[in-house]
Amino acid sequence: MDFSNNLFSFSFPAWSLVAAGFLLSLIITWRAIPTIVTIAHQKELNGKPNSRSSHKNSTPLLGGMAVFAGFILSTVVIAGVGFVHELKYIIAGLIILFFIGLKDDILVIDPKKKLMAEIFASLIIIVLGDIRIENFHHFAGIDGISYIASIIFTLFVFIVIINGFNLIDGIDGLASGVGIITSLTFGIWFWIAGHIPYVVLCFSLTGSLIGFFRFNVFSKKNKIFLGDNGSMIIGLAMAVITVRFLQYEVNASGLAVIPSAASVAFCVMIVPFFDTLRVFTLRVVNGKSPFKADLQHIHHKLLDLGNSHLKATLIILSANILFIIIAVLFSGAGDVILLTLEIGLATVLSYILVYLVRKRKTKPAEGEMIVGPVSVNREKSRLLRILRFAFGIFRIP
């Protein structure tokens, strides 16, 4: 990528820009979080546990501030000149959702107002930034679509992804972990396709999320949550990345060509997509509003089985990686086969999980005791002991 003005001109290899973006975002986020935690405790800006919380202690909900700072600053500084025109609109949308999420974390706002803000921020990016789904990649026999249909469908995708990340942000490390995996996956594709500014954007997001993940999952002194201000930022950033992938893949060549690209994009994002679809369906079937919060998410079921936050997160992240591998291996099989395989497997696994939870609540296994509604095994599994030992090596204050 070239940097130039009237006085000088520089050219840097792509790998150095990607590495710089990743490291800068990681360092900014890492250094910012302890300060944010200290201020949050002093000003009593902590999230209070409630009936739906899986935590017992008041913890700052301002992790999105550090993620936002690391992600935006590194992207603008390292790759700003590489974008044609859309970066300013992406930043405008992120700023809107950041402050709406921040207000919701501190004061709580009407869900309808939050949805309107999501629509407004998304439309800025879709219409002014021209980041929209213009082609269905022959999904269901459809290729190009009209301009208005493109805006409407892309807006729907944006809203689903934004709220999908917001909904899975229920246990330590899950939303940020899924963000790390998905942004890395798309970042690798952008690299192969030669779109370096978006490679830097993806790796900058990855770096900031890794910095947050360490404090969110492993730190006791400086533990912090994403909050809506963080999960909505991740969701909007991933919506932009996903749609840009679909736009650029149309004209891709060589190794960057992805058969069944629309289905592959769905499979990469299957954790927020499937979990959102699943809980909304269950709520409607049970006669409830699809937007009424409950404890039906997949991560809640894993906790019901007695798993720790870390173990539940690692299980879901491992499943996400597995689904991505399957998507890559079977992308040439066609949309119908790929989606049937992925959605069918996800449905079966979620059904097995629900069955195990019901069985555990009704009949404790040998060597277990009942604590509240959930059976808790007296002995830690060998896998959990190994994981605790391994991650204990990297534990920070």
C-alpha cells in the first residue's frame, strides 16, 4: 500500500501494515482497560446482577470503549488512505451505535429507540458508503437484484448481525471470541483477494478483541464486560465485513473464488445467526414476544450442564471453527447441500444439548449433588483441569 502527498511518498509491504494494525489495536485496548475499570468503579458505572445474569458481582460494562478506541484508531492510522470513500461512513455508523449502546448500559433506553438507531447507523453505511448486497451469488437461482431491494435486504442483514452479537454476549468471552474467529476468517480471505485496507480493518478488530478477551475472561482485578456499547460495535463491524466480502467475491479470481459464497458467509457467522433464529422461534412458538429476554440461548444451556463460562465459550468457539471448516470443504457442493448440512448439524447439536439439560435436571448422575436447579459434578473433569492449567499460565492481574 502506498502513502503519498505533495512532499513525500512511501510504500509498505502488506504484511507490515497488517501486523501494525493488529499490534496497535491490541496495545491500545490492553492499556485502556485498566484505566476504564478504575474510573468505572470510582463513578459506580458497573453492571448490577439481575435474574438473567450469570455473574454475581458488579462489573464495569464499558469494555466497548476500549475495543472502539483500539479498532478505530488503528484502522484510520494504518489503512485510512487505502479506503476509497466508505471509511468515514463506517466510522459515523460505529459512533452512533457506540453512544446508543453506552447510554443503554448506563441509563437503559427503549428497545424501539435502540432499533431505530441501528437502522439509522446501518443506512448511513449502506446508502452513503455503498456497502450493500448487490448479488445473491446464484443463491436460489438469483444473481443481481434491484437497488431498492439491495438496500432493504442489506439493512435486514445488518440488523440481524448487530442483534445477533448483542444476544450472544451473555457469558465471558463469547461475543468477543466469535468476533475474533469471524474477523480472522474474513481477513484471511481479503488478504488472498488483495483487498489490503479490509485486511487491516479485520486484523485491527481482531487485535482489539483479543486485548478485551484477556481481561474479560482471565482477569479478576480488572475484569470488564463488553456491554451493549461493545457488542453492537462488533455486530456492526462484522456486518460491514460480511457484506463487503459478498460484494468483492463477485469479481474475485484464483484462490479468492468461493463457490456458494452467500451460504459460506452464513456458515462463518452461524453462531449469532443460528442462536438468534433459534431463540426467536422458541419465543414465538411459546406465545412470547421474540424480543423478550429469556434464558433459552445455547450458552445458557451449556451453563445449565454445570460448565464454567470458559468451558462453555470454548465449546461454542470450537463449534464455530468446525462449521467454518465444513463450509470451506463443502462450498463446492452447492447452496442447498451446504446449508442443509450446516443448519441440520446445528439443529441436532442444539437438540442434544437441550435433551441433556432436561435429563440432568430431572435425574442427577452418580456422584453429583443438586445445587438449585442444576446438577454440579463434585469432581472436575480431566479436560477442565487441563484447560485451567493451560490458561493459568497466561493469567494476568
